[in-house]
Amino acid sequence: MKLDVLKTMWTSQSVSSTCSELVEFESCKVFADGKAAVVVYKTHEVFEYNGTPNDDNVKYSAVFELADGKWKINHAHRFSSEAK
């Protein structure tokens, strides 16, 4: 899913977010002279999508890039594990 599609989905009337909580950092590897990092982390997310409730334990892997003094996600993968 491209960023514009993701933004459209999460800002639409179809999604109602209740909770997005960082649970754990699993790993972080910094490279490219400190200008990039690969991070694996877990979240707990509670939301409704088109009226369907979701209570997900989620694992992300993400590539961050340091740009203009801020860390920004350049690429990410989302994996939903079993619901709570």
C-alpha cells in the first residue's frame, strides 16, 4: 500500500482509531553513518474499519531515514498477529 492510499484510509470515515500503543522495541540497527536505521517493534492497535472492530497485536519492521534533522519512515511492513 502506497503512502497516499494509507493516509486516505486512516483519515477516512471508514476508520475509527481507539488505541495505538507502542508495546516493545525488538531491535534497532543504525547504518549509513548514522543516517538510517532498521527497527522492529510491536504495537497494540484498537480500531474499527467499516464498522468491523479490530484489536490487533502488530509487529512492524521499518526503515527510518534521518532527513532535515528528523527521523522519517522510508518503508515499513505491518504484520498482524492473533487478536487479543
